Amino acid sequence: MARKNLKVDHVLVQEGDFSFDSVFNLMMKFFALGKLPTAIFAANDEMAMGVTKAVKSKGLMVPEDISVLGFDNLKFSSIFEPGLTTIAQPAFEIGENRWNY
């Protein structure tokens, strides 16, 4: 964002504990503040699912109202409703090539 000279609203940058419940509770804080982002990047798919659940609990839709992106590509992500956009991590390949920087 800095390279594109975009302002970072630090209220919208929050840390969870990589769990469904932690991010669900963070989303409830966003709703209480009335300050919703247009998109959320979650550190893992479990958190992305918690975001989606929170968004849906408020009668909003993913991705129409808030886009959600996870990071894991868990098998369950493909059957979650709505389907989760996620980034796959090639964990085996990363470990296999750890000395080949």
C-alpha cells in the first residue's frame, strides 16, 4: 500500500490468534465501530471462514458486500459456502527447497 501511496487505516489492521472465534469477535468490533472494509485478508482459511460467518450473521454477503481472502487452501475451503478464495502454500516444496534461496 505504501508503494501505491495508499493510506493505511490502522484500526482496520487487527491481529487474531489464527482461530475462527478470534476473528469472528474482531469482526463484531468492526461492525460496532461502523467501520467496515471492502475486503479482508485473513492469515489462514479458518480465520477467513470466521470472517465470512460474521459477515453473513449481519445479513451481508460475501463477496458482494465484503470480499474475503484466506491463506492455506484447506480442502474444506472448496465446500465452504460461499466458496472461499484462498492462496495455496506449497509447504512441501518450501521445506524441500529451504537451502535454495
